[in-house]
Amino acid sequence: MARMSAFRFSALALLLLSAFCWADNEAEDDSAELSVSELLERANSNLIRSDNEPILIGGDIAIGSEDEKNADPCTSRGCMWGKFTDGKVYVPYYITNHFSEREKAIIIRGLESFSSFSCIRFRPTRSDDRDWLSIESQNGCYSFIGRRGGKQVVSLARRGCLYHSTVQHELLHALGFNHEQTRSDRDNHIRVLLQNVQSGMAHNFNKIATLNQGTPYDYNSVMQYHKYAFSKNGQPTMVPIPNPNVSFGNAKEMSSNDIARLNTLYKC
């Protein structure tokens, strides 16, 4: 009888575990249908930021002060990571112990993806590194733009940020790239509808003197936000021009133009 009860208990435990795993996979499948900008907006919405956290603009770009809000660090100062004599650009990183092994694998896959299409090589930190990316699970998803010097936090919160697309997106920020909709030539391709933008969020659509690297405006860029980003009323905040029916903001990984401008900037 005791053996039968133990068997029943084990079977019930396995059933519950299977149900839990199925539900978890369902949640992941639902998220997998979202574009990177939708994932970022969902992960960073309704967060209460403390005084010791960086200011965020554009939803996920960290800045050191209000003075940086309308400036592009890549044009106001040097922001690139240096190239070595072998032609590679080595960017040191450290992954904190916030993450499980499965979560680390997602991050490492994103880091290593750059080596397949560029001269960028993310590598683990060494004791003599002066500048490095500290990949942490902080309050939401965010990164500074370009190389800042010293320890530089890239936040990939365990809740909502651990997807291949979001890892690539934040790493592109760390390499020096802004959002597509803030490009200097944005008004030729996107019309911003400020009347639909949440109060206090209009600055997220300010144009800046971006480094476009001679590439065309890219509706399919992993850095392009979706048409309802920061909407207060469920109406579009951005409409493509001249054709309003063009699909945009749906990327789940880097586009060919994202790769081209990265290789141009770093002369890969």
C-alpha cells in the first residue's frame, strides 16, 4: 500500500511538473511572436526607477545625465571599441551570477552571433581590462550608447529581457547605435504622431545626429520601434511615408542593414 501511494504521489508530481513546463513553454511561445520593440516596451513598462539607476530615454537607452538627452555620444565624443592588429574588435564582458545556466546560454548566443557577420568579438573579461560590459539583471532592459569607459552595465532583466532579439538590440546600443526612428533622416520615412504619444514621452522621438553609415532607412531594423510605441490611446505613434501601409518594427533579429552599418562603422 505504501509503495502504491508513493507511486501515485510520484505520478502526480510528474503530471504537475509537466503542466508547469507546458505553461512555461506556452508563455515563451507567446513572447516569441513579439518583435524586439514590443518585448522591450513590455519589459520596461511601469518600472519604478530608483535614484541610483541611470536615466532612460527611448525606452531602453541609459544616459548619465539630463544633458545627454538630445545628444548622440558617438558624434559628441569617441564611443567606439578599439580594433586590434588582427583586425578584430574585442569587447570584454562579464556575466554576473544573477542568471541560470539556461539564461546565460541565451546571452552567450547573442554575444557570439556577432562573430558570424562582423569583426566584433565579445570575450570574457581579463584582469587587465580597463573597460568592459557588465551584463546584469537590473531594472528592465537597457544599455548605454557606445564605449563609456570602465565598468558599463548592460541590463537584461531575467523577467522579460532574455530573448535573442533583445540581447542583440542592447549590444548594438553598447557598440554605438541608436534607435532607427531617431535617425537624422527620419522625417523622410516616418511621420511621428505626437498627439498619440504618452505625456512626457515625446522626447523619445527627438531626432539626433546619428551615424547612418550610408545605409538606407531600415523599417526592418532590430533598432526600429513598432508603430504603437509609447502610445497613450492605442493609436499609432508612427506612420511610414509615403506609403502608410509599409510594415515596420517587426524585427526579431538584426537585418542586413544593421549588419552593414555595424561593419562600416568598425571597418570590418
